[in-house]
Amino acid sequence: MESLIKNEEFIQSIRGTCLFSGDLEYEQERALYNAMIDKHPAMIVKCEDVADVITTVNYAREEGLLLAVRCGGHNGAGFGSCDGGVLLDLKHLDGRWIDPETGIVKVEGGCTWGDVDHLCHAFGRAVPSGIISTTGVGGLTLGGGHGYLTRKFGLTIDNLVEAEVVLANGELVVANENKNADLFWAIRGGGGNFGVVTSFTFQSREVKEIYGGVSFFELERSAEILDWYLPMIENAEEDLYGFYAFLRVPPAPPFPEHLHTKNLCGIVWCYTGNLQRGEQRLHELMQESNPVFTHLGAMPFPAIQTMFDALYPKGHQWYWRGDFFTEITPQAREEFVKWGSQVPTIHSTMHIYPINGAVQHKKPQDTAFSHREAKYSVVYVGVDPDPANKDLITDWCKNYHEACHPYSSGGAYLNFMMEEGEDRIRSTYRANYDKLVEVKRKYDPQNLFRVNQNIKP
């Protein structure tokens, strides 16, 4: 096996770098965002261009080697690496371009959302994405993608107009509504099951500044605030976005010292319409809800995108679970409050993300992402920098999920799943699962791309 992996002919055939155990950069490059997962690929291939991607895919297929693909490496389940196989790293494929007239943005598969935000902001535009700018474009997009702009402009995949994909047979194809339309349908929510996406083309939106920030509330009011928040966000104009959270206040500015490390609930706000209207709207909401702390104002869109980056650097211990909800019932709310009040560490949290609004302008069968009728995507996440707290954060997260899951609509946002088994994957895709299997059989019949939330051919 070692001779197959460390093949000089292959190494000399690519422009990128191959790393092996013992090499100076190997330990740094194999490390994942989630330090709870420790994988040792036999070879890391740092591809420089599409030709390197094609060559690496062909080599892994021909030699029968396990293949993992990494963009940003944020996947909580650790699918951005593998043990004993080949890790295809896209980070050097980071080109990005924008057409100022149409707002069409093309980015290579190794870009992060920070790269995209930086480019688009110079032109007063943005592509709907997540809430952490260090996240890779590839993983977030292929899982669906939701964040601050979701209620206004839909999921990330709803703004995807084309992709270039290296298939399991080494062929580079274009996928859009007219070419390889079945593949285009599948990659919009179907994860990395169908190939290596080397470029994404998006329709960006006119978003330069937003009005937003955070408001915190005493823990004793968490049930009251949740009861207020849910109908408010369900009926709000699509310009308004806000996700509800349980948290421990970070001991750092802009938060006052008397709140540091205190368990609270809060809402993170983002208003994407007229700034004056956004200020007025949030002022009204603050008067209604009476928070104990607010930090709100107009800001460039990249500022809110990076708001949590420093709190969640690479190398923490992570364990998370997710659920979709079409309704959060009074019984479910009791469980949310019960377990949310017990957030175990500064970095651990629970978020209720609203995914109504523009997401529901499409039907479940329009893309692989099937939960179009869901109003909320929930993540329960245990995080801490100290490995000694691994069991603490994992147990809290599992207990939280087990308490709330019975009230959910089944399935979960792909990017909030750990390795949870085939039944969980089926419940995530529901009626779209059989069609995804058909597409998988067509484009990857041998299941080369299986280090993911796998759809078996």
C-alpha cells in the first residue's frame, strides 16, 4: 500500500505538493477544524489547479485508494480527511472573479466565504452563505447553505447558477440548468457525493451594509423571549433575520464585565434592507423585548460575517447535532429552555436559525435539499478548546438533541450532522433520496466519493 501511495510517477505528474507522514508540513496540514477528530491520511495532495484534481482523482480510482476531499476543513464529522487514504486539498484553488454589471461571481473550489465576501463587498454585493467567514465555499454550498441572507435571498444553492465538477472517471463537466441538469440538481444539497467541484458560479445580491448585531436577555426570561421570538420571525418581512441562541457570554469586549461567562439567551440580528428602516425596526423590537444588553448598528456585511470567527478558531473540540422543525411546539420549547440553560462552556451553544421566507419560494423537489417547508434549522453544539472537556460537551449535546428531536420534522441540515447512519441520511433527503441514488449510480457507480454523508449507489 505504501508503494502505491508514495508513487514517484504520480508525484512528478502534478504541479502541487504531496505530503507524507514525517514531512515538515504534514502534521499542520492534516489537522482538522474539529480537533476531536484525528485522522492520518497516507498522502495529502495540495492541488494547484484543475489538472492536479483530475490527476489525483484518476490515481485514487485506478489504485483503489480511499479518497477524501477538503475545501475549508470545517466539516464537523471530519469528512475533510481520512485514515490511510488520499486527502485531496483544494485550498490553493482560490481564484475568484466578479462581473460588475451582472453581479455574477465565479470562485474556485478552495475559496472560503471570507474570500467571497471580500471580493463582493468592493462592488456592493454579497452571496448568501453561513455565519463564519473561514468556512469553505464547497462544503457549505453542497450541503445547502443558510445564514444571515437566507430569509431574503434563499439558501446558498438557490443562488448557484453553475458548477464545474471533476467526476469519478476524471472527466471535467459543467453542471447547470441546461447541461448535466441532473447533476446540478443533485449537488444542490446532496453534498460531496458526486464529484469534486472545482468552481462555483453564483448570482450575487445587492448587499453592502446591514443593520444588525446582538441582543442578550436574562436566562430567567428565556422561555418568554422564545415565545416572543418564534411568531415574530415567522411573520417578519424577509429583510429581517435573527437567530435565537443560548450561550455563555464571552469574557471580552464589547460585552460588559458583569455579564462575562454568564449564561444568557440572545438573538443575533441582520437587517438587509434600507438601513434607516432597519434601525427603526430593531429599535421597535428592542422596546418590545427589553434586553439586558444590546450591541447594534450599521456595518459592512463582511463585519457581521466575521463576528464569530475569533470565538471559533481551528483546533477546538467540537460535537454537534442538528434538526429541522416545521413548528416548535410548547413541549419542544420546554426542552429547548431546559437544556439551553445548561450550556457547559463559553464556546458551546444552541442556535435556532429561521429558514422560512425565500427558502420556501422553491419546492422540495426543485433541488436535493428537501426540507423547504421547515421554518427552522437547529444546531446543538458542544465546543471547547480543552480535550479534557470532550465528554462534557458531547454528553450535553447528545442529551439536548435527544430531548428535542422527537418534536422535529426529521432529518437535519447536512452540514450539522455527525456520522449518524444511513437512516438519518434518508430522513434528510426524504422523497428525493431515490433520485439521488439514481444520479449517484450514473456519475459515481463505484462510490469513489464516499467520505461524506454517503448516498450509496
